[in-house]
Amino acid sequence: MNLKKCLLSIACAAGCLIFAASAFALPPKDGQLVKLDAEQLWHLSYLANLPVQNSTQIAEKFTKPSIAPDGKHVVLFERGLPGEPNVLHEWAEDTGKIKERIRSFDVSDFISWDDNQNFSVRDRAKPFFKDGAKLKFDRSSKELKLRERKPLTDSDYIVYDQEDVIILESKKTQTLQAISDPAMGRYFAPILSPDEKFVVYSSLSSGIFLFDIEANAVVYIGAHGSVPTFSPDGRYLIYANTSDNGHDYTRGDLILLDLQLKSYRVIANPKSEIRLNATLSKDAKEIAYETADGKIWRGELKISN
């Protein structure tokens, strides 16, 4: 079975109806729905499993590790109890220690790095809505300082969740369109790639969807995929391929897509750990992820193209 047929089988098994290739001979007009098209799905090359080298446990009892572009720092999330603030901690390579950085009712676990020094956190109240906000922090001093609070509209494109439909809005052309089909499911957590070439979003029942802005199409469907993140340069997408028994995870493997070479690799998992919530440093040289037993790991990836 070739890749296209395999993807179609996966998508259909997940409840996704693939529309005929003739559905859109021309690009959708402003506001028109972008439907799935089997002919637009990528032909990926499957490469050998990629091992994590020098993997070291750096923390436990935290979640959602977010590694800095230089790979030398990892921000860790601690969810507050009902009525209590969330907490962000930071692990540093030079000390090997973790320190609390901020307690706030506003911070969420959706963290993105501006550069090697500073990062942004999506507002806890509306992390993926058009009227949501980013909290930009300056971490160059001992105390984490809020630089500014700004809308999620500081790029050429705005991508957001509107009543379980993913909307892509272009500030250049002053147009917007739905890039997910509400007749096929409910979608959430859209993320624009740092190079503004792709949008990845999740489905409640069908995994993850990768949308190519220039091609104006969904080009990849990752059934059973969850919590996708881009590398800081936008070249790579990593996500967890999971299964569960209705209560607990029974499997969790990390999948790495090279969006430039259009390749697919499984991160080698010799111990069959349940791995989740992975993030990558610049050029995907380092990786941070968590395991289902509550431990946070950091390691190295040596990718040869």
C-alpha cells in the first residue's frame, strides 16, 4: 500500500471523509471552506528510527517541557489546583538545577520562544481564540519580567479556533477562510509555524492535521497524533503518536516530520516508554519530553540529511 492510500485509510478509519480531487479546481474564495483533497496529501519518505542520545532526566512532577532554541534551558509547567495560580519553573544546563520563575493566574502551558533569552506564554483564559493574548517575558534578569501583553496578531497570518473551526486570516490580503471542515469533526489548538508556512491543528477524534498555507491544503494527517510543536526554525514538526484504553495511555511514540524534505521518522524508543509533549531546540539538535510516569527528559538528536 503506498503512502497516499495508507493516509487515506488512516483518515477514513478515524472518521475523515476525503473529498474528490476535483472539489476545488481553483483556490477557495474569501471565507470559502478548504476541504480535504486526497491529491494534495504529501508522499512522505519513511526514514530509519532516530535515537535519542545522552538522554538525562532533568525533573519530575512537572509537565509540558519547553526547550529553549539553544537547548540549554527548559521551562517546566506546574498546573495550579482549582483556585490557585499556575507556576512556571526553569531548568538550566549550567547549574543542573530548577528554580521557580513565576506564579500567575494568567500563564498557560502553551509556551513559545522568541529567542534564546525570552519566551511568550499564551494567556490561560483564551489560548487559541482570536481575542486571546500573548504574555511576553524577559528572562535576562534574576526575576522574570513581563515585557508586554499583546494580541495573537503579530504576524502576517492570524490562526485561531472559532467554535471548533480553525480559521486562517491573512493580514496582507485582508481575507479569511475556514481550513477545517465542521461536518467532519471538531478542531482545536491551531499553531502557526515560526516561518509562517504551515498551520498544525488537532481534532477531538482524528489526530493532527498539517495545513500548507502556500498550497492552500491539508498535506498531512497524523491519526492518533497529539500535542504537535514546531522547531524554532519551522523546519520540523514533532508530535506524540498515542493510544489508550479509555483511561490511561498504553503507547506513546514521538514522530518527527521534516517539512523541508517531507520525511517521516519515529524517535527510537527501545524501552517502550510512553513519551508525550516533546519540544525541539533550534535545528532539532536537542529534545525535551515527558514520560507518563511523570519524568522530564532532555537528550540530543543527531539528524543527518
